[in-house]
Amino acid sequence: GDKVKTRIRARKWIIAAAVLAAMFLAVMLICRKDKIPGETATDRVTFAKSLGYSISEQYETKKDIVIPSVFSDVYENYNALQKNNGFDLSAYKGEQAEVYTYPVTNHPEGDGVMMNIIVCKGRIIGGDICSAEYDGFMTGLVRTS
């Protein structure tokens, strides 16, 4: 009787502690993603390397943007891609940002693959890897396989 109740109570506490630990870990990972330095070319090259990609220090284009205060369907879809990779642009609605575009020199798909890195207040907040080919692709900032 009492031993069983005590064991059940202990299991409930263990499960609750595990759930809290998992939630804490998720929050830490999300917050850590938010702190990726992207102010300098070296920061961005280092970030690309951490994903297994090789880019040059010299970007091909740099575009100043404002992340919309209200997301269109296109932005919602793009942000879904970001969320799959631990980023979330909705936290930056209305903010000024820069998009740096670099050619990726070691992508398995070959030439014509670009990496777009979105930087806000010196931090990398998202981006994508894409090919402008007719049958091109777009993925989030994911590790190369």
C-alpha cells in the first residue's frame, strides 16, 4: 500500500524533473542560437564552417532589409524554414537587418549554391542555403551531410 504510493509519488517527481530539465535545455538551445556572432566577415565564415560549408570572406551581395512587422504568407513559410533550424524571425519584426549572400564552394550539389546569412544587431538570426538553378532548392542553415 504505502510503499506503492511512495514509489508512484517518486516517479511523478522524477518525470516532472525530467520534463523541466528538457524544457530548460530547449530554452537554452533557443537562446544560444540567438547569440551567434555575425558582425564581422570572420564571424560569418566561422559560422558557415561550423555547419560544414566553405565560403569566402568576401560576400557577393549585402542587402539592408527591414523584417516586416506583419508577415505575408511568403514570410510565414520562410520563417517556418527558420524555425525548423532553431531560428525565429518573428522575434525581430520591424527590426533593421542585413542579408549577406556568399557562394558556397564545397556544396555537394556543386556550383551555383549560395548561403544567405541574416544579421541583426551583430547577431546571426537566420538564413538559408539555396540554388538559383531552374530545378533549384532552398534549405535552412543546416549542417552539410
